[in-house]
Amino acid sequence: MNDEEDSSLGEGTAARELREGTAPREMGPAGRAGSETRDPVVTALPGRKGPDSVVTAFPGRDSGEAVFPGTEGPDSRVTALPMERGPRGSTATSREQEVLERIERVRRRKARVREDRITLAHGAGGKATHTLIEAVFLEAFRNPLLEPLEDGAVVDGLAFTTDSYVVTPLFFPGGDIGDLAVNGTVNDLAMCGARPRYLSAAFIVEEGFPVADLRRITASMAAAARAADVWIVTGDTKVVENGKADGCYITTSGVGTVERPIRLSAAAARPGDVVIVSGPIGEHGVTVMLARGELDIQADLTSDTAPLNTLTGRLLDACGDGQVRCLRDATRGGVATVVNEIAVASKVAVVLEEDAIPVCPAVRGACELLGIDPLYVACEGRMVAVVAQRSAEAALAALRSHPLGSEAAVIGRIGDDPPGLVLLKTSFGGTRIVDLLVGDPLPRIC
């Protein structure tokens, strides 16, 4: 537990307003509650003071330790160490360096799925998902187009992507599984720098599913396709016995044309670049969670689901060739997962500023009540952009000129050291590591 978590154990103002249904929709800094989960998560360790030292902790079964999932032996556990600033702002000490080297050795090990059966964590977008992809799917299908694990494959001027949608409930404030299925695939194409053109749609429908609900879903898909200027040109339908599915599942695939001389990649970030988020985070995940009706919480929230292709087009037009390094939509696992993927792929450090991360009070209050860090909560209409420093102002101006990017903000920067890690400078002046979660505290949100 860190200082930030200590401060939010009581019911704060945001949490109280949320419970009473009076939370305003103004912007504020990221929530300070840590992710309450049994999965190993790296957090800050309290008890250190002074401007010249912060603490990074690795909590696990024992105080101040963590066990890395899927690893064994002495390198699978690391202990909290103080990060004392050295010459020119360096945070390296011999003991800290030992910890970082141990983390790197763990990450270099070949991915192995140790479970005998698939769990919900394997579909949550965190460490378990990454391990499953690398150890099973990538091992079986490995090729140069798949290996980078981008949002889609780009070849000969075409971008191609696919995604499946299993959200529950099927209908929620601000959207439903239908527009989610269109927007999600459109956005994956947009993150490749492509202009989305054509979609396919495949349905798995449970016996007994109301035809009226299916009409409502397809009408929503048609409206979303018109808004994104794409056509749904092919599809498939299967019906399974009652009880063999949860109403309706949808898979959409998409093809887009890459019309600019750019190559966006999670491996393209460079030290000095800035990290931008296009708007307030976590609204989709919290909205879906509250729509399930399992919690006695009321909030004026709607999903942020939206097509981002016109927003990305405006950003790319405003910046010179090569100035936008990477685009990612912050879906499963939220912003935290996206920036971790960028840090690892580019072999850089990502340093985030907690006070700069836009989170509305209703989302922050819900996260405080539930012990969830909003950095890990899914969005369906927000993207993370890594942009060269000299184009940062132009990028922000372009994003803010679009309705879907009016609250865009610089939330961090790319650094050299420690490579492959994400650090968060907290509102209390400390620094903590933002690691991938093993699973997801909010499953089936897309």
C-alpha cells in the first residue's frame, strides 16, 4: 500500500459525491487509489520523505516483495529499494540497478502458460494475456507482420485488423455492443494511420435471444458505420443452443488504406518525445461496470465509445512526417497497459505526471470506492499518442480543435532510463512503477 492509497481509504469528497449522485463532470488529476487485487502489482512504499529520495516497492506475499508471474527461482522475487538521486538526476544506485537487472532477466525469459485451463485473466489485456499471446498464438502463427503485435497489420498500403466483442451488459449508457464493435475496429485501423474503408461483421447469437434486441444492435452498428464513413460489406451468423452463449457476441474485421507516408509503431518512441492522451480516461470501463447493477453506486456517466479516425487524421495532418511515433487506443488494460507496451517495444522509460492525467470526478470517485487505479480502466474513445517534442504544441492544438480531443493533455515524456519501465510521478511528490496487471479488475468491458 502506498501513500496515495492511504489517503483514499476513507470516503473522500469525490467518492461521497459519487455515492450521492452529485459528482460534477469537471476534470481533475488521476485517482490516487491503487489497484486492489491479489495479482502482483508494483506500487509505492510509504515511509520515505525528502526531495532527494523516493521509494519504489514490489509488494507480494511478503512485505516489500513481489513474485513475478510465470517465473521461479531467486530472480522471481525482488525487494523494495530506495531510489536516491545521483549526479545529473540519475536514479541509479547499485542496489536499484540490481533490481532493474533482475526485472530485465525475468522479462527476457521465454513466455510460458503455466495454467492448465484458460482463466478470465487471460483475456484481460494484462500480463496473463501477453503471456498467452506469446506462448500460444505467436508461437503457432509467427511471421514478420504478426510479430510486432500492433493494433493491425500494414502491408502494401493496406491496414487489416480484427476484434471480438463480448461486453456485458449488451446495452449501457452511451452505447451498446453494436456501436462498440464498429468503433473498436475502426479505431484499430486509425491507430495504424489508415483510413478505415470496409468492415465484416460476424455474430454468434444464443437461441432465445430477442429479435428486437438484435435489430437494436444492428441499427446501432449501421449508425456507427455511417458516422465513421465505412461500409459493412460481408458477414456471418451462427446460432448456438440456449445457455451456450451470453446473448450475443460480435466479431468485426476491418480494412483501411494508408494514404500518408508514415509508419506508426509502439517500437518508434524516442527519448524526449511527449505522451499525449486525447481526453478523460476510464469512462467506458466505469460506465459498463455500473450498468451491471451489482453496486449501489450512481453516477452521471456515459461510455466514451466513438470513432477516432477523423481525430487521428487531423493529428497526422498537423504534424510533419515522422513526428507522430505511435498511436494506441486505450482499451483493455487502459492507459497503463498501452504505455507499458510502448516502453517495452521501444526499450525506453515512460514517465507520467499524475496531476496531468485527465479523469472526471465521477470516475475518480468510483475508483476510490472500489480500490481501482483509473490508469488501468478501459476507454473506447480515447487514444494515446507519442509525438516528437518539437511537434507537441501542433499536436495538442490539432487534437483540441476536434470535439473528441477538446480535453487532450500531455501526460508524460519518454526517457532513456530505466528502459522498459513506466514511472508515475505522484501528486505527493513520490515516484512509483506502473506495471502491467496480471488480470483486469473489470472483465468483459468490450
